[in-house]
Amino acid sequence: MKPSPSALEALLDGTHADPFSLLGVFDGPSGRFARALLPGAETAEAHALDGKALGTLTKVDPRGLFEGAIDGPRQPLRYRCEAWGHDWWVADAYSFGPVLGPLDDFLIAQGTHFRLFDKLGAHAIAHEGADGVHFAVWAPGARHVGVVGDFNGWNPRTHTMRRRADIGVWEIFIPDIGKGSVYKFHITAADGTVQPLKADPFAFHCELRPATASIVSDPGKPEWNDDAHRAHWQNVDPRREPISIYEVHPGSWQRRHDNWYLSWDELADQLIPYVTDLGFTHIEFMPVAEHPYDPSWGYQTTGLYAPSSRFGDAAGFARFVEGAHKAGIGVIVDWVPAHFPTDAHGLARFDGTALYEHADPRLGFQPDWNTLIYNFGRNEVAAFLVNNALFWAERYHVDGLRVDAVASMLYRDYSRKAGEWLPNAEGGRENWEAVDFLRAVNKGLYGKYPGCITIAEESTSWPGVTRAAYDEAPRTALGFGFKWNMGFMHDTLEYMGRDAVHRRWHHDEITFGLVYAFDENFVLPLSHDEVVHGKGSLLTKMSGDDWQKFANLRAYYAFMWGYPGKKLLFMGQEFAQRREWSEDRALDWWLRDAPAHEGVRNLVRDLNRLYRETPALHARDCEGEGFEWLIADDAENSVFAWLRKAPCEAPVAVIANMTPVPHDGYRIPLPHDGRWNEVLNSDAQSYGGSGKGNLGSVLAQDGAAHVTLPPLATVMFQFAG
């Protein structure tokens, strides 16, 4: 079978759409023959993989095209090339058959393939008797796609891929290369336009920015030793477990002496013991996936399947997770399916078309972040993202995903003016494709990995964010495990920033949150978003002079730990960081030398211990039966009191005095007569307070106790009988 002159020219130019039809091993009228492109060679001899010589090929074009008859069955080949007194071996990628099969084609086309990360991307495998790397990429709009890398001199003519026509996936197995190979995809659009070299959407490891190539790597680690940790979370209801989260930006929690990032192993050595000592149950990392721009904090991701190279190899993150699990700490990662950046090497117009995004900017462009929006209604795009959620649970054993910017996904008119968005088929503003996608993520994760939780950052009143997304549920039920309580954060911080003398007029900023506190399964977040962009740190948000700021902050933390809902605190706020956070430097750890700052940290440690060890404070965090107002209407004194309770457990009374005026003999109604032990006092001297308190306990008689309320403080009493 002799190629036509035009086909030959396209082949030698690297623009032939199907090089597998011309290169490799073929059956001819006189027996089998091979054809190969071997640039630079003068002679070439074909060999089987076991080294057996099969025949000599003739150079039929000066640009390096060889062909000739070979002996034996159809099989993969290697060529011994010679030129100018030197010889070398070349394995023929075009003599190997495909790796993907018909079942992969069917499931990929249907959008129901839940092992895409095993099939697409780059995988070091053994295939047809040879070790090498299988590359596969979805680019249905491309005219042709090639792999370029350090193994072929970044030459786009060397390894043009095989197109699987039914699904638009391109693949090739390249023998004799392996892990550590650096590569990108060379994509020519249907109109002949050559795209910027593209990183692999399924890459498991990437070059360190500003370099942008992908690296052949295995994700995760081959063996894990965290069965006990995972089994625990698979067999409990997380709503009824203590969950106290320490939110961390891994690039700025701590730095090396040269201001470079800690590796995952260094973070494990320092961060895990620190969090364990403080008593948090979980670490939540801001996005760890690869991203090109440091100030995006990871929220503009280009490598969803790759832990960032800033912190070392991908296996390092797996080692961190395992180390945390051995210490009893869960690991949650921020996950960003809401948008992606326009960087040329990323997903934008990946194959020359709007492949991952919408073509119409009214659907596919996010003005807030100058980013693109995934086309959730396209099966392959939804499958890419659903698989990514499953990937982090399976390959890195993460305990949860906190899903960023959910509100921006749910509404077509999010941050848009009239005429800048398109309504749905019913004329409404809901993005039902995104809703169906989020439901699929949650059904997939909770179905396959029941110990993994999902948390929505959702800033509106969308109904049913944490309602189970079973098939018969309302379409608005999204299926998340938890939702950030943004209202709590905004209202209470607004209140704490007011001068104490004015708080009486804003009493409802505290009480209103209890109206809806059990509508969803809430996490109370004091997150990174509140301590950047000129907002100041939590300490500087508090009203009053410096002593009052510390007292307010301590009272606020104790108030929050006594409030229904799981807890989240951003790094540095546990020791009252004064400066607002910057991703470009480490936290101000020297502040811990000051007693006032270390006192706040001591309080946080004690709050976490009390919260974990006291079922009344956590076992009904998400259920109304676990909360009862004791005093909700004392606006004049800015006092709040409530009861936290759980079945068959001793209740806890939480009392907050949000003025600098102490109260002696303040009457608190209580449900049980008898002794109530003072289990926490944010005004204790060990925390930097004045030390005013109740000498360890109070006695309730006739349905009430008369207690001492310290200034700007929260106290907790547990019934002792």
C-alpha cells in the first residue's frame, strides 16, 4: 500500500490526520511490511521486541521515510538505525495497537465513565510486551493531535496520535519512556490553526511555575496505612460528630528561611503536630491543585488532577494525608469546579473550539474573576469534573471537598446585569445543568466514598443545599453534607465590630441567625475571605482599645464554639494575628511570645477540647433539638444565653456578656436544679482575661442560678447534678 503523494507530504509534514494508516506494520500482497519515519538515519533494520532481526528497511524518502518487508507475525517493532558511523535504537510507537477499548468508548461518550483518570492523561504501563507511556486526550474538534516532550525533542511530527473517531479521544502508546517524562499536546484545530501547546487536563504532576508542561507521574501512593481513620468516618453520621476545622493556605502557614514554600513532608512534620496539639479535627487546605498564579491562592486552577509542584512531588501530598490520618486529623481540600482561567496552556479553547467552556460569553465567562465557566451540560465536561472529585477521594484519601463559589454556578445571572446573561429553557435564572452536575458529584462521592464529606460555599438561600440528592428528591436538593453559614459570619462580625455601647440596638444581629440555624447542616466559617483585601485581621475587626479587642475576640470564639454548627477558623487567627493575611509571607509567629496572643491560642485549644469531649456541644449541631434559648431578649445588657443539649447527656449553658460591664448575681434560668460546673470562661487569666468568674461552679435552685458574668466574656456551665 503506497501512500499518495499528498498523503506522503502530509505525513512528512506532521499534518496527516491518521498516521497510523501509513506507519507501522501492514499486510501486503507479498507478505508483511513495515513503514517508519526515522529522521537522521541512513540505514534501518527491523527487530522484534525480543531482539530478533526481522528484515532491513529501505530509505524511500530523504526526509527519513523507510519501508521494507519483514518476517514473522504482526508485532511491535524496534529499529536499529545507523548514520555516520553511529547507531541507535528507535521503538516504533505506530506498530503498537490501541490501549482503550469499545467499553471505554461507550462510557466516555455517555458521560458515565467513572475511571477516566485511569484512561485519559499519561500512564506508565506495559503494553504488548513493552514498557512505555500511554497518552490519551479528549479533543474532538481537532484535525490532528500529537504528543511533544523531552523524549522527542518537542518535535510535533514525531508522535501524532490515533483518533478514536466516535468519541473524539486521541491516543498513542510510546514505548521506552516512563515516569518523569515532560510533555504537552500539540493540537491543530479543524481550520488548520495550531493551538498553543496544551498541558494535559488529566496530568498528575506539573512543572513548577512559570513552566507549564505536564510530567508523567503516578498519583497518590501505592500503599496506605490509614484504614482505621477511614473506617471511623465511614461508620458515623458526621452531623453528630465534633468537626472543628483549621483552614490553611499551604504556601503561607510557614516558610523556609529563604522564604520558599515548605514541602509536603516539612508541612507534615510541623503542621500536623501543631493542629493535633490545638485539638482541631480537620485541616482544610485552600486549593492544592496546580495553578499558574500565586495571588489566585489556587482558585484559578489549570491542573485539577495535580497537587501543586510548589510543595514537591505529588506523592508528598499523599504522605501528608496519611500522616494526618495516623494522628486522627482529617484533610479537606478546596475544590474549584465553578470556573477556570484563560491561560493559553490550559483548557481555554482546548482543541480550537469552546470545548470545556460555553462559546457564548453570556454563559461561559465569569466577569468577577475574568475566568471561563465550565459547560456543565456537556456530558464529557461534567464527567471530567465528577471524576476529579472521585479522584481526590480515591487516590489521595481526602476526607472532604469544600466546593468554592457554588452560588456562581447555580444562577445564570450571577454578578451580571440585564442583557449579560441568558435565561434557562423555562425563562428562569437557575442553571439547571450546574444543579444536575452538583447532584452527580455528591451522589458519586457519598455513594462510592461514604466517609468523605462535601461542604458548599453557597452565599444565597438556595433551598436544599444539604438535602440528600436521591432521585426522588426535589431538583433543588444538591446533596452536600454541609454548607458554610455565611450569614452567621457576616452578622456576628458586624456585631463584634460595633462599640459595646451601641450593641443594644443591634441585638438581632446575634439572635436572627438562630431563626435559620437548622435549615441546613451548617459550618460556621471564620475564613480567609474575612482577613484580606483591606478587611484586617479578626483582632482588628473587634471594637474597643487593645485590651477590649482581645477580650472581644475571646468572647467571640467561645460564643462561636458554643453556637450550633461545625467550626472553621483560618490559620493565624488562633493566636490573634494582627496583620491581615498575605499569601506572600508566613504568619507572624513571633506574636506567640506575647501573653495576650498566646492566651487566645490557649483558649482555642481548650475550646476544641471541650467541644470534642462534650456531646451536648456537638452531637446535635445540625438539629433544633440540641438548642434552647435561655435568654434572648436582654438587649439592654447585650447578654445572650442558651442551652446546648443531646439525648442522655449533661446539657451545657452558654452565656455571653458582650459589654465591658461585669454582672454579679445575674439570673440565668436553667432546666435542672443542682450544681453546674463552670467548664469554660473566656475571661480566665490563663487566656489573658481579668480572672473574674464563679469559683468553679454555681448552684441552680427553683429553676435558676445567679452567676457572675465577666466583662466582654462568654462562660459555659455544664450540669453536674
